[in-house]
Amino acid sequence: MTMKKICFVMQSATPGTHMDYVYEMARVLHDEEKLPLTLILEKGSISVQPKWVIPQKFHLTPLRIIENFLLICSLRFTGHKTFYIHYSFLSAISAGIITKLFGGTVYYWNAGMPWQYKRPWVENLYQKLAFKMIDYLVTGAGALIPGYCDYYKILPDRVKVIPNWIDLSKINIDLSVRGDFRAELGIPESAPVLLFVQKLAKRKGAHLLPEIFDKVKKDCVHLIIAGDGPEEGFLKKWKGQSENKDRIHMTGRLPRNRMQELYQTADVFLLPSEEEGSPHSLIEAMAYGLPFVGFSVGGVAETSPPELKRHLHEFGNIEGMVESINLFLSDPAEIKSVKECIKKWVPRFDKGKAVESFKELLLDS
């Protein structure tokens, strides 16, 4: 039986971000699972570009729109009937128009809480049109489904859930890393370390870090902030004015190999977001056995082991977060219990399970 050809669209390729995971999934589906898959890359580039990847050439918006439509149209007429779009409104609309005229199925990935944020009316209209043009929404957590259905008028049976994933075979635990990275940052080996790994934006709770850090009881605790974004200036100013500036470390955005070292350097992972879907950073932290505290928003609770819900607090409950942090920093038994829960839980997010989910999704359309 001839398999249906698949068009996989990435909105962008930015090395060192979660887009690495998206491209790797497309590569595995094409190279290892032998699916007849073609990838359109709207923006960015990858280091080695195979023949099955088609990068868009134009950057000027009108030309990019026309090019995108013609690319998807040409793929449809060469037998591609299944379209999987990762985050791109543009490709969702193009593929939706073409499949409605000539047949086919459009899946669109979006995992967040976009209904919570105001957009310019033109952008909001564009977004709503994209959701109307697709056949199925693919998102990272079941907890997000009501928001999408209510705001974008999507029928619940038109929503598929595939959590984000990580390749557990590439998780390398190296006990020497902890001391080396701490020495590089000037952190004593015995000092407790809190870690924030996110875009430095209010959506991710970056602006709450000063209050959280200042309320933690232990005087020797250090905070590492890894990432960049609009709140970077605010955080640098806070650090510069803080009495504890020597215990606040801003690394900027780090390459993936350095992130592996960072997760093994910390003691507690912070997730003070006001919006999350299926957070990759949390899955990565768990893969390295890192205890975490956060707000129970979006798909965070669904991504976490049920036994650890006590360390997820209502959004804005900083006192609750700090209480959990203090417990971790003072109770080795709690740390041990959490690590055991995480070890049993995290295999459900292994890449192999995601590959099977994508195959089932794309081949059944």
C-alpha cells in the first residue's frame, strides 16, 4: 500500500531552541521511519540541508506569502495530502485553502494559552482565520482543549493531544559537570542553586524572579537565569542594585550542550509562568532528576507527576512557591522522594513514544 505523502511545515529554525526538537522529529519520521515527508522551512536555516527540506527564499512579507502558497500548492499537486503545520498561521491558511479546494487534511500545532493575550485586531483576525482553516488542532496537553474550543470555536473531537518530548538516550549524567560549571560561575560547590530556564518574558514569569529570590530563607542560595528576552534589562537592573548581586548569575541563552551542564548544576528548577502548554524546559529538568516548583497553569500539572502537585501553586502564589523551595533546600528526604517520582514519570515523554503518536496521527488522516 502506498503511503500518503506528508508536508511538514516549520515556522522557523532557530538552533538552541525547542525548534531543534521539531526538526529532529521531522528527520526521524523521514529518515528512520521512512515516511514520504517533505519539510517546508519558512524562516531560518539548518546546518546540513537535505533534499527533502525546502527553505523559503523570500523575506519580504508579500513575496513570502505568495511563495508559501505556491509551495504548498505544488506539493499538493505532487501527491501531498496531509499537512502538518507547526505554529505558522500563514501556512495554516495556505494549506487550508488548498485542501478545501483540492482535498487533503491540515493538522496545526499550537500549545499555549493565546486566548489570554490581547493582540492587534488585524493579528487577532488573522489568527482566528488560521484556526478556522485547519481540520485538526494538535496541542500538548488536554488541559488546554477547553480554552481553544471556547475561544476559537473548535469542536473537541477535532483536537489531538501529543505532549512535547525529549530523547532520553541523549541524557548524559556526568557528576563532574556540577563542580565545573559552578567553578565557572563562582558558585561554591555546597551552595544551593535555583534555576530559571525560559524566555525572559512576563508570560514566563521572569519579572517575578526578584520577589521569589528575595523571599527564599537561605542566605547562601544562588540563582541562575538562563535565557534572553524583553525582561532582560529589568533583571540586569535588579541584579545591579541587589545586595546579593554576587549570588545572581545571568548566562544569556546557552547552546544545548551547555544546557545539559546547567541542569546538572542546579538543585531546584523554577517555573513561575503565567502561560504554559507542554513545557519542554520542565521535561528537560525532570530528565535530569531536578526537583521543581511552579504555578499550575495550562499543561504544567499534566506534565508533572501526580505526587508532585503539592509543589505546583495557583498563579501568583509566590508565598507558596517559596515555601516549596525552602522545603527542598532544608529536607533531603523530600528531595529524594521527588527524584524517585520523577525517574518513574519522565519516560512517558521519551521521543520514541512521540514518534509513534505522530505516525498514528499522520498516517490515519
